Amino acid sequence: MDFNGVADVRNLVKRFGESVILDDVSFKVEEGEIFGLIGPNGAGKTTTLRILSTLLLPTSGQVRVTGYDVVTDADKIRPLIAYLAEDAGTYRNLTGFEYLSIVARIYFGAQIDAEEATEDAVKISGLGDRVKDRMKNYSKGMKRRIQIARALMTKPKLAILDEPTAALDVFNAQHVRELVKKHATEGASVVLSSHNMLEVEYLCSKVAFIHHGRIIMEGTPQAIKERYGASNLEDAFLECIGKWES
């Protein structure tokens, strides 16, 4: 069986005890693509992202990232990806700069590479002089900017982002969206989940609707809207869910 794409998910099943969280999920993410995994709470989005990130093992099925298997080759995948959890926190008593510097030294080791990566991360964050403030004094938007900078500073081949702009104001959300878009234009790929359908339409070249652990629709935002005669992706999503449950 030939696997290709930056991420290739085939017949993925995940069970916790008797509960089936993911049921025969398949999709592919190509190079330079921003792929949106869209669904209501409890649909299986975060579980899928955590399996892609090698943090959870699948019950069955096959998942490959940059050609490597998430079960047998996790150690080869991890240096090539970045994962941002929806609830990723910060270290209150570190400054943003100190945090980014520590992450860079852990990842790169070599002092010159780590210093260059830290400088890049500071630019990505867009926080200016505030990057030298302790993170306990940051707003939610500033903390998220630091986390996005941490995720993208390593220039991952696949960035896996769970609700990257959740609860952010319009200015911080727009900053994060532009960073995600720029990352993809540089040849990398992104898988993201989001409840913000306008954001999904703006960012994603392809989306998949997931409901009760199953992919029920996949395609470009425009193709999905045309299929359901909808003027926006949110209406198409609600129509798709309604037909699936009827």
C-alpha cells in the first residue's frame, strides 16, 4: 500500500474502553496545504490531532506523517512536526523571551542555531519589547502568540494546531491567521481544528467535516458550499450534519 502526502490517515479507529471515538477515519494532507478538521465538540477532532502528533496510539488503521508510521516511527516524526494544544499554557514566572529561548535550546542544541531560532520566534510573536515581560502579565492573546511562535519557530513540515485562535480578540486572531497562512506559503503543511467557519474559509484549501467520529464530508470550501447550495461554510456544515442525522 503506497502512502504519500505529508499526512496520510487511513481507516483510523480509536477506542477508549467500549467507547468508539474515531470510526474508520481517512484523509490526506498535501504539501503546502492547510487542512481543516471541522466538527462539533466531542466529534473526535482533538483525538485525531493527538494521534497525528504521536501523543496517542491508534487502536487500528494506519497513520503516516512525512512517510513515517506514527506507531513505529514516532521518534522520527517528532522532530518534523509541531503540535499546539487548545489549552496550551505558559510558565508564569518566565518572560516570553526566556521561554522561547529554552525551547530553542532543547530543540536545536547548538547555540548559534538556538539563538537564530529564538530571534525568529520573537519576530513571529509580534510582541516587540513585551516579549521581555513575565508571561503572568500577558493577556490571553499574548500567550497564544507566544505559543504559536513556539510551534512555528522550528519550521515544522507539519504544524498541528488545535483551535489556534480560540477566545482571541479580532486583532490577535488575525495575527495568528496570517502566521498560519505564511507558514503554508513557505511549503509547509498545516492541520487545524476550528469552530470559526469564517476562519476556516479564509485559511483552508481543503476541509473535512467530522461527526460522531466519522468523516461525513470532505472537499474544498467552495465545492462543499456549492454542493449544499449554501452561501457560507457554516450553513453548509449545518445542512450536512442535518442530512446525516435524518
